[in-house]
Amino acid sequence: MKVAVIGAGASGIFYAILRKKQFPQDEVILVDKEDRLGKKIYVTGNGRCNLFHEETAQFLDAYSNYKEAKEVFARVPLSTLKEVFSSLGLDTIKQGELYYPRTLSAKTVMDVFNFWIKKLNIQVWTKNELRQYERRENGFLLRFDNKDVEVDRLVLALGGASSSQLGSDGAWVKILKAHHYEISPFYPGLVGLKVKEDIASLQGLRYFSKVTLYKEKEKIHEEYGEVQFKNDGVSGICIMNTSSYIARLKDPSLCHIELDLLPEWDEKIAYEKLKEKENHGYPYLDGTFPSSLARLLEKKTQTKGKKTDEEKRKIIKEAKHFVLHVSDFYSFTTSQVTVGGVSLNEVNENFASKKEKGLYLLGEMLDMDALCGGYNLMWAWATAYLASKDE
């Protein structure tokens, strides 16, 4: 069988290796429009490549489609993925709930993949972009810029629209729409958020907070973490996770986030703590908040100098409920995952198309996204694993 894998990211490379190992008689061709394989893998996890996440009680909550994720990971649990990577020669290390290559380097993952690609004689075509395909009686005709190729099986692993500088730009949507696939609109996920409020004075500040997301008055998500302030918005892992929840809601204008800038104290204790500081002659806000944040709290509450008890309570209330209204996402270029994609109703349990026999859709192309922490890579590995076993 002649198999073409279009897209040499996580799911595409993993599929090609597993397929060739299981069916060595197959001719497997790995195709990518970029000049080298796995560009996104090299930078994932800040260059450390967070391979997996521990299957905690909340594991499935990280995914946008709980039911489908539950079904997939029941068939491809973490133990299976660890065994497969071990069989490829990659040693892993666990830090908290996260698994990494033992070297803590994404390059090691690609070194292992490249070894197997060469060892298994998988053909590699770089700088080749699929323009269209046609379903034929016994396979597919693939149209590239300078050639047409006939194959028996077509595997699409083209990613979403995030980090286009690394190769995934969503251009495949036009191709699949021409074949009448149902595709949910794209939104950038795991990305910073632009806000309506003027927070330019906080640019560059990193500050630990509790972040709560509301859709109008309904609480959607809550998370603790470091918030990174920008000229016109906020970022950081907790904000990036929050952004994916907003993207799943489709309309950021309905959302606001509330930062608790003193998450370790309730309002009463916070008031008493700061009042005690003042009684000892310490500055009321400075020393508790960075000076830029202290001045912004004073500005927002219209208080300065020595403060009355009422003004102190007003500042504490503002610090505990620091509201930011979301105006937009930052760009797809800076996002780590795409929210939206091909409907999961279009594929069977092994990610084969229900419309076109012999075509498979993997990884981020599908309408499934997850939070930071190795979840998205696990989805890529799992979809590739299941598809590779189809005879």
C-alpha cells in the first residue's frame, strides 16, 4: 500500500513511524511544505517538549470535547503512549504531573523521530504543499505545485492555524470544504487576551493572582497562576488557558476576567493586614503590591495620600475584584493551539473519514483542543496511534 502523510508535525510524524513499523511492506511518504520536519515540535513546551500529562481525576476536563476525549484515552491510555515512546528509544522524566524527554530538550524527540524515519526508509518530501486531492476508485490523486501523485491512502495531519511561522496556517480548510466536510470556525487558543481597560502602566509586570472567567454573570473557569501584563492585555499560562475557554464560547465580547490580586486573604483579613502595616508606619500599599500596581489601584479607586477606612476598604475590594473586559485575542501567530476544526462526526473511532474511504484526519485538524500541559500533544499521539493500526 502506498500511503501519503501530509503534514510533518507531531501526529503526522508519529503516524508515519508507527505505520511503517507495523506494516513494513507499505510505501510511506511524509510530506511537508516547510524546509524541515517537526518545526513546531522543536519549540513546544518552551523547547522542552511536554510529551504527556498524568491521567489525574481532572485529566479529561482539560479537553474541549469530554466525551470524545474519554473514548480515545480509554483506548490509548498514558501507559500505552509511554510504552510506545520507550520502544522508540526515548527516555522520559516526570516533573509534577508533566512528562518530558529525559534530556528536557525537544530536539531529542526529533532526533529519535529522524532516526526512525531514516531507519524505516520513510520517504520525506519537504517544500511540497498539497493544493488539492481527488478521490479515485482505488485511492487518491494528490495535486502538488509541480507534480501529481497517486496513492492508496491519504493521511492529513496539517495542524490548525496557530503559529503559522512554523507551518500550520489553516490553508487546508478550502481543500476540505470543497469535499463538503463540516468545519467549525477557527479561533486562537492558548493565547494572550487584549482588554478594554488602560493597563499600560503595568506593562512588563508579572504577578500571581487568581483568575476567574465570567460569561456575563456565569462563572466559566477559575485558575491560579502568574499573570503577565502587557501594554494592552494580559498573558501567562493561566490567561492562555482562560483564552481557550473564551474561544470555545465563540464571542469574547460577552466575557470578562476578574483578578484576585490577594488570593491568600479574604477582604476582612486583607484590610486588617494592611491596616496593621500602616499602624507600624509602613506604606499602606507599597510592599504588598508592586509600585506600578499600587498606583493603578489608587487611580482606579480615586484615592491618594493618607486614606480613610472607607477608602482602604474600597482599595481592598478593587484588589480582590480587579475586572478586565476582554476585547479580543492576540493573533494566531502567537497562539499555541487552534480552537475549532473538522467535526469529530466526520471521522470514525480510528479517525478514518466517513465520507471518503482511505482518508484519515489527525491531531489539531480536528475540533478538539485542550489546555496547557501536554494535553494537546497527547491528542496528537493518540489519534496517530489509532489511525496507524487500521489495515
